[in-house]
Amino acid sequence: MYFKQKIGKSGEEIAKQYLIQEQYKIIQTNFRCYFGEIDIIAQKDNVLIFVEVKARTNQKYGLPAQSVTKQKKKHIRKTIEYYLLSKKIQNVSIQIDVIEIYLKKGEINHIKNISL
């Protein structure tokens, strides 16, 4: 496994544990389809939450959430649409969050309800 993949997997595990601690129910991790991937799908207060996890060891290339570009948001939206369709989920409130993980500092920044 490459270094970046190890950082990503480590960040996803930290984010998952954080969400569990915050009383989220984890529905699925690493949902993949033709359009892209959703790192974590969770539920809290009858809202289905799609989480993009961005882990970094430093801020050399900017804040982690800045890597969620317009193109990445498009892939997230299409992946969510496919997920809802494939699971036959209708009439549900959804939310898209980004969780930034700063591995060296041990910090987590949960950005809720980003706009697509």
C-alpha cells in the first residue's frame, strides 16, 4: 500500500471512531461505484450523512477540505444519487460533511453540511 493510501485509510478509521463517539450510526464505509467513492455513510437524527474524509500530515498543500474541488463535489453528488437509487432510498434528508484529520497534531475538524 502506498504512503498516501495509508494516510487515507488511517484518516478514515479515525473519522469513523470519531463519528461513533459522537453518536452517529455507521451505515457503510468505502461505498464505490462508477462515479466515485463515499468514504463513510452514517446516520444521525434521521438524516443520512455522506462523509468525505481528508487526512493530512501537514498543510504544505493547503487545508484538507480545499482538496474537495468543484469536480470532486460533482463526483460526490453523482455517487450519492447512485447510492440512493441502488438502495431504493427515497424521501430521506441527506447531508454532506467533510472531516479533516490532522494526523501529526491529532486534530479533527468536522465541517457539516457543505454545499455541492
